[in-house]
Amino acid sequence: MTQKVCFLLRIDSEAIDEYVERHRTIWPEMLHALKECGYRNYSMFADPTGLLVGYLETDDFELSSRAMAASEVQHAWDAYMTAMFRDVDEARPVGSVVPLLHAFDLDRQLAEVVA
């Protein structure tokens, strides 16, 4: 069963242009690692205050997250990106996220109504 995962992060508002540019030219090895670790339909959105909203789908978020956290490219990417982020510390590095509660799913609920 596909898990839909949404999460929030925050960067300095002055870093938005740089953040977007770095994601326009994301490293090919990072793209491959994300796919190999089971992430699909992964998107990031930014607002002018520096709030980032991430969304992805995976079969097993815990397993995919552990695989990414163990990858060398994730560690390198975190080091490359850390200076932009707020609220980053040893306990919660850049690459780790806390999923939001999935409160509504139109397609799932429509399917239940039709059934």
C-alpha cells in the first residue's frame, strides 16, 4: 500500500532563490538514490517566508528513510544544504523529516462513497 508523506521544513527566507537553484540542478546520484530507496512522486514547495512543504509517496516510509539516511550521497547533500536551514541540529539533521498527519484523501474517500 502506498504511503503518502507530507512534511514541513524551514529555510532562511533570503535563501529561497539559492534553494530553488540547487534543486534545479540536483545531483544525478541524489536523484538515483531517492528512487532506489523507494521515493516516488517527490516534490518540494517553498513560500516567501522560507517555509518548505515536501510531499512524497513510498511503500514503506520508515524503510525508505533509513536507506536514505545510510547513503553517502544523503550525507553529502545535507552538508551542502545545512547552512540554509533553520532548526537543524544533531538530533534532527536536514535529511530527516517528521511526517504530518494525513487528514484527508479525496480519491480514497470518493472510492468509499462509490463502493
